[in-house]
Amino acid sequence: MTDPHERPGHGPADPDGYLVEQVPDGYRWTCRADGRTAGPFPSREEAVSAAEADQTA
């Protein structure tokens, strides 16, 4: 079975108000409201978790 994270459109969803995207050295998140960014993170899951943590901070 294929890992769902390897198929486009499958995997962890972006937290509300954040964009999680792949960059040359990993993944990063961008806050849509103010343009803040963080990363790179080694995996998409870690970028999503960091965005969720930022969301509640």
C-alpha cells in the first residue's frame, strides 16, 4: 500500500490560517494573516505541528 503522504492531496491538512509548503530544504509554514514564516522543518508533519502550536500561542 502507498503511504498516503506520498499522494498529492493526501496527508495532514494545513491548520486554519496557515499555508504549509515544501521548500528546497524541507517544509515551512506561513501565517496567512501576517506573513510570518517558520522553518525549514524536516517533514510536513513537523511543519503542521509547529503551525498548530503557533496558532495556539
